[in-house]
Amino acid sequence: MLRQIIIFTIVISTMVLSGIDLFAQTSVGSLLSSIENLLQMNSDIRAKVNITQQKVGQGTKNMEMIYYRRDSDDSFLIVFSAPESDKGNGYLRVGDNFWMYRRNTRTFQHINRDENIGGTNARADDFEKRKLTELYAPALDKQGKEILSEELLGKIEVYKFEVKAIVNDVDYPKKIYWIRKDNNLPLKEQSYSMSGTLMETAYYPNYTIVDGRYVAVKMMFIDEFERGNKTLVEISGISTQKLEDYLFTKPYLENLSK
């Protein structure tokens, strides 16, 4: 659902405007490397994130949060600002330590990196800066060829390709991407379980430009396993100015709730 926000990663997806050789020979390996370079964020980040989550039998829930990420050590801070029941709650990750803070009890709990964030499907490892080429490799067909084709997604020309995980600690062992041919921006992504079951479909319809980079500011995640569940993520107020170190401390997160 929010596997990519993070994405924030954040989920926050950034695409470099320059340095793309669109005329190079196309292969899944070259596309993976291109996406990795395009998504690499080499500055601190602050952004407002609005999440609209729809679950069958539970209705719709709207959440707002502020996301901070420090580039030097990949630390991050998430602070909820809405709804009122979650306001002041937050998550802090520094080094190998990951804490959840609850305003009503004013306590920090040390949790694992696979813990869900705010009742969503987002987890701590979604916010880590990991290299795509170290996680996935091209999937091959029965003839040993890469699974890569040129198609239309709506009216947009895209490369469609499949990758498989080469490490164990990923959310999904198989993914299929639809990437624009003109600028290599991801438009669609499908994630599959080990058994080959389609688990999630993600769409990236809207981008903006921040400091010479493309940023995905609207993302839709469709739960294909529990049909009817979906999440809309909208990002705004993006800043890449350097963040002060005091932001990534327990006292700062606790003081926000007073």
C-alpha cells in the first residue's frame, strides 16, 4: 500500500533532469541503473505528506504527517499532525535504532525495521536509501532472455520489464515496471509474492520539479490481495535545505507533543 512512499522514500521519488542517455542500448540492467540514479536523493528532505486510506468495512481515513530525512546518515523522523487521535505521535530512526513514540503515554518503544507505520503498510525499511541494483536483477524467460518489451500504457510509450530479488529482505521477490521511454519516469509498478500472486499495483501519475529534479507528488497504491483497499499519497511543501541535527533526537520529538 505504501511500500514505495515512502517512497516518502517516502517514500519521495526524485528524478534527475540531466544525465540520461536515452539513446543508449536498452536493457533491463541499464534501466535499473538509470532508475537507481534518478531516484537517488543526495540532500536532506522535508515534506508534508497527506495519506487517504480506504479499507473495506472501515471506511476512509485521512492522515497528515511531516517527514524529515537527513542525508548524511539516512536518519529519518515522521511526525503525525492529523487526525487528532494521532497528532503528536511519531517515528524516529537513527543508525540501527528505530523508535515509535506515543503522545498519550509519552513513551518511546524500540521496534523492528519491519514494523508498520501508523497502521499503514509502510515500514521502516521503506524509508531506507537502498540501491535498486543491489536488491533486484533482470528476470529471464525460458530462453534465458531478459523479460523486456516496448508497449503503450494508455497513450504513453513505455518500457515494460520484470525483475527478481537477489536478497531476502525485500517486501516482494518479483516486480514489473512500466517506465516512460521519453524520460525514464516510472508510471506503474506491480509487486508479486513468492508464489506469483499479484499483491499490489502502484501508479505514479503526477510529478513536479524541485531543485532541478522530478519528484512524484501523487501516488496511488492498490491492494490486489484484499480487494477494495487502496491508498492515495500526496506530497507537498518539499524542501531540500539542510536540516539541523537536533531534529533527529528523542527530546525534539517529545517536545513537539507538549
